[in-house]
Amino acid sequence: MTDFKNIEYLKHGNAKQQQAYKALKELGVFEKLKSFSPLLTGTIPIEIDLPESDLDIICECGNHDEFTNLIIELFGQYKDFKIHSHEKYGLKSTVCQFWFNNFEIEIFGQNRATENQNAYRHMLVEHKILQEKGAAFRVEIIALKAKGLKTEPAFAELLKLEGNPYEALLKLE
């Protein structure tokens, strides 16, 4: 099983993963945000990304004002930088987006351990399903995403999951 807690696996992945690795290392985001336990999540790590897919980095932050100020200081100079806070899943969340080396980067902070955040949990469940279902299933997921479906609804459709696709996937943990 891939160790998603260390981005070194990207070095040996597909071309997009290798480009992502180089961009993340050049940006130094994991070193700069080390005290927030950053993890890379999303579709690029599990190879179901589209050309426009972003690099999602989740962080654990208790103080959103301090987190916001640090993010602005570290990354505020990058193209199309924006940051805001809102409620997500009953928790205050801070979201930052910007562009670096042809990748949109999204940094997400929540006062929850990164391993317990839904983005990471979804990715692990999706990775396990992709391993079990094989290449044809992966192609179907990517095709549904290309038609406009988000990742979790695409999995829910192919797996015939009932109800909220985000919650239904977590029940498969």
C-alpha cells in the first residue's frame, strides 16, 4: 500500500505525479507547513485526475487567524492567490488557492487531525476501491469526472451507493 503521508511516492509515479512532486518540493510547502501536519489528498495521488485537477494539501490548524496570516506571508505572492474561511462539516475551515508551476494549489486548514479529515479518508477509501476494481473501473471513474461529476459522486454512481455520496463512501472505510 502506498504511504500517502510522504510525497516521495510521487517521484516514481506517472508524469503528472512527477511534475507535482517537483512543484511541491520547489514550493517547499510541506516543510513550510510542517507544524500543521500537511497531507496531499485528492485525485493526483490516486491517478484519477483530469488535466485541470489541483493539488490539495490539508492541514490541521487550531488558530485560523494565525494560519491565515502565515499562509498569506508564505504564498500570498503567487498567481491568483485567494484565501477565506467558512464552516465545512460543522468545523471552521480556511481555504487558500493559488497557482504555482502550472498547478493550482489548494491549502485547506481545519481543527482536526489531517488523518481524520474527510479529504484524506475519502482518498484512502477510493484508493482501496481502485486497487480492488482494477484498470477498467479507473477508466470509468475518469470518464464520469470528465463529464462533470465530482470524484465522490462518480464512485457512488459506479458502486450504486445510496444517499449522500460523501457520507456513503466513508461507510466503506
